[in-house]
Amino acid sequence: MKLDVINEYIFAKHNILPGAQVDNISEVANNHLGLHSARIMTPYTTLCSRLTEYTPEMLTSKLYEKKELIKLRCMRTTLHMVPHDIACILHMATLRLRIAECHLFFTRNNLSNEYIDDFRHIIKESVNTPKKSTEIETMLTHILSVNSDIKSVCAKKVLKYFWELGDLCYVNVANNWENEDRRYALTEKYYPNLKLDGLTAEEAQDLLVYSYIKRFGPATVKDFAWWSGLGAKPMVSYIAKNKNLLTLVHIDGYNMEFYILTEEYDKLSTYNCIDCDWVTLLAFEDPSIKGYYESRFRYVAGNYYNEFFNQIGEVRAGIMHNGKAIGVWTWDKKTKKICIKYFSKVENLIQRKVNDLKEKYEYILCPTQQYDLFGL
């Protein structure tokens, strides 16, 4: 199959292709298995390219007023904003990976699992309202029976442990989408209808592989291994058990094995590309690009790879033309303006389209304009 057709098909599923935008934030988050949120700005700018009508306040409302999304660490131990219907899958599939660091610390300092688990009821009693990490850590420091030299570090690990387990959840109480004022709340109180531990790790990993292939396929085993942070084993195991559900795809010019659900392959094989020239601006660490590693070259010419991806593998905010990166952009917090940088000379018509999008994003993201929109 041709890569351009595959890429456009995925961009359509990810609500990026012109005409594929929707009006539901939770739907967009589900279509990407969460909105990548390692940086505060990323999810807010991710939605600019995917929603028909959008303001940053809409995402904040989904998180902390309507509470239809939860911010948790999952793939690659990275923060994501996740709809409730897939939160259990992402949480349980990656839980062992995320708590391994805490267990190692507790073991090295002779702290038993039973001793640490005894703090659960203390946390539940003390975190009756969202609290700063320093407040919780101070409380833990006073009651931890450990060497005074490591009390502070141990308190941080205990807090992290119960956050990773799902007893605590992240709440940002800042009054501006560009800033963070982090609190921790009791998950069972803040999200009373959310059950994070309803699957075993193995069940969750099978569902994670299926969900990944459905949304990002055709993709390779190494793509999944890097995207999830779980290595190749879960996808290799899933493929062995579910060969009847999968189709192996060979992409013209690439010597890799790409997997897709057979039901998705049937749709892809009859997909007709749109007949128009299109551009879009994607976020820093955009989840659509972040879904790949071995095959991430699919979105950029080889000679521009190091301009699109930084030295640690993060994808920069991209200017995309017909599904391929032609440049990058940055947000200037001081001026509230977008700075454009092209990889090479771009024709005037494309520049005009990019400038139109630049102005649209600036209007959406500028907080003072948002207050005007809401009549404040």
C-alpha cells in the first residue's frame, strides 16, 4: 500500500484532515488513546487542529468541572488526559511500569509493602480537599518511621506511589491554561463513578494493544513498544493469540512489518483520498505523531528528520502540508504569538494558508481574547 494513503486515512481518524473535525473533546481524546500532556500547553494546542469550535476553557471544564477526563500517567510514564471509558485500560496496562521506581526505593530502604500500604487510610483521612504536594509530604514526614536523612525523599515517594496506584488524582487549580498550580485529590471522591482497577494487568495490556492497532495501525511492533513504554512483549503476545483479527501490511519502499486490524484494513483498502491541498499546525508532542517511533519517518522527509524531532525523540510542533512536516512553530508566551520556521522555501499559497491558521490559533489561545469571548 502507498504511505500517503495510509497517512491520510490515519489523519482522518485522528480528526486532523479537513472535514474530519468534531465538536467533542472526549471523542478526540479517545481517538488518540489520551491527549499527551507532558507539557501543560500540549493538549490545549492539540485540540486547535481537531475541533470545529474550541476555546482552552472547554478543555479545563472537561477536566475539572464536568470531570469527564482524568489526567494520569500511563504510556511511557507520561501524563495524558484520558476519557473515563478507557482510563482503566491505560492505567492498569502501565501500572507495573510506573510503580517499579517506588518499589525499588522502598526495598532499598527496608520499607515493607505492608508498612507503605498502611498509609492509605492516613492519606484518605487527611486529603479531604485537594492539597498541594508539600502539604501531603509534610504530613507524611512527621509520621514516617525512617532515617531522618531520607524522610523528605521517602515522603515524596509515598505520595507518588499512591498517585500512581490511583488513590490520588491530579488537579490543576490555576486560572489560566498556560500555568500550573497542582493539587492532589482523592480519586474516589473527585471521580466517584470512575473505577481504575477493574482489569488485570494482562487483560489491560491486551486491550491496550488492540486499541493502539485500531487507532494507529498500520504500525510496527517497535512502534508500539516505544509508544507504550512496555517493550515488544505485549504486542508480540497479542499478535500470536489474535492472528485472525490482524492483517500484515507491506508499505511500498519500506522493509518492515506493519499490522492493522482486518476490519480497519477493509476500510483502508477502499479509502479515497481527498482532492485538495491542505495544511495544519500540530502541537508539540502531538499524539498522532507520538504514536510511532520506528516508522515515524512517515511524517517527514529524511533530510528534515532532526529538525522535526529533537535529540531525545520529542516531536516539535509541526507545520504539516498534505500530511508531511514542512516546518515547525513555537508559542511565545510573552507576546501571545506563534513563530513560524520552514525547513525550506515554501510557495506563497501555502504560506498564506499557514498564516491564516497561525492567526486562528493565536485568537483561540490568547487568554485576553478568551475573556472577551465569554463576556468577562
